[in-house]
Amino acid sequence: MGPAASAIHLSPQTLKLVADFFKVLSEGSRLQIICALKSGSKNVTEIIAATGLGQANVSKHLKVLAQAGVVSREQQGVSVYYQISNPFIFDLCELVCNSLVVQFQQQTQHLGELAAFRDPNA
């Protein structure tokens, strides 16, 4: 049996949950925060310093990331520290980044071919 024959059929409700998860990752500022937390847990002040985002913006995005289960919070004394809940998020980002690199390399190659076609002296 090939992959198509054994494909899992997901209900529309399940697919909506998956889509909602990807919506959380579709915001550049949230991806900045995720990248800032790759090296370890940080408090809001450290996240602001690492990302250059404003305090209100960071707090808003951390709330969304926490609700989605991407980050968790831990009280340490008077500070709250945020960390990535499941490191699989970095595997997902790496897959997307690698795919984009390949896509851009192919586009660059095609643009080079077009330029050479336009200018035979190139």
C-alpha cells in the first residue's frame, strides 16, 4: 500500500485545531519570541532585549503562545520566566526554513537563466 492509500483522514474539527496552531506561528513577532527562547528560559525583560519588541507587544504575544501550549511560564522569585514547552517547534521551524532555502535557490537559478537568456554576453 502506498502513502495515499494509508493516508489518515482527519475530521474538519481536527483540521481546524491544526490550522489554529499554525495561525499562532503565522506572526513574525511570535516567531522572534520563539527564537529568543531557543537558548533557554527568559523573563519578559530579557525577551524584550533579545527581540527589540515593546513590553505590551511581548506580553500580548506571550499570552497567545502560552494559550497555544507553545510556551510555559514559571515563577522564580518575583520574576516570571518563559520557556518553550515542546522543542519540536524548532524542528518544525527548521523544516520550513530548509524548504524555503531550497525554493529560493531554485528561484535564483531560474532568474539567472532568464538574465542569461536576455543578455547573451552574461
